[in-house]
Amino acid sequence: MEIPNIDKYMLEFTNGKLILTLKENDDEEYYLTKEQFNKILLANSQIFNCVVKNGEEVISTKVKYKSILIDIYKSMSIQQILQTATFNFKSTNENSTLGYHWCPELQMSIQNKDAQNTMKEILHMIEQYNYSIEISIKLKTDKIIYYNFNI
């Protein structure tokens, strides 16, 4: 097994197991594993950079959670979205009713969720359809985190 950028990890041996933990950089940048990323609170965060790809095809470079998600949805058929998505949809224009907002690109209303749940949906859809994502986010604490998911 090869581990790229091993110098970014702290090595620890515990109970006969090797444990790798990402190091914190002095410049407040953090490279996260999926488990670490899922524990991060994204309220009041700001996306700096994001690239979502399907193979070599760029799906999104937006820097707003909902915009990224809509770009991902736009790359799929309505059937794929409805079978896989965890968000609620309506085929009619339900703008401002029970948190729904009309998405003209999809010709559906989508129920809004906060940054945390929108990011969970982004990751869910990426994993389901073997997309990749590279994203950097400035947290409320001013720490910058990085996450990469590549199949």
C-alpha cells in the first residue's frame, strides 16, 4: 500500500496498529479525512475553491453550497435525482412554501437545508455517482480546511 504525502501525517503505533493522523499546519490549514470532514461544523463557513468532476468533465466550480448541489443535480437525470437524493422535491413551483424554492434549471422545487446538510447531500451524491470533489472552506473560526474525494 502506498500513502501519498505521508509527511502530512503523524504516525502512532497503538495496540499493534499503525494510526495515521493528519498534521495541523502552522498556517491554520487542515487536510481532512472523510470521517474528520463529516464532524466539522459548517455554519457560517465560506467556500474558497471547489471543483466537482465526473471523470475529466467539470461539473461545478461554484463557491456556494446550494449552487454546487444544483450543478451536481443538473448533471443527472431527474430519475437519478429522485432515486438517490435525500432532499425533498416537488414538481410544482412551491417557492417559499415550507422552505421550498423553485429551481428553474431542474424545473422542480427543492426544500432548502443548512450548509451542513447541503454538504452532506453533496458528498452523498458524489459518492453515489463516482464523482470527485476538491474543496477548501474557511470555517467560522477562520481555520481553512481542505477535503478531497476521488474514486
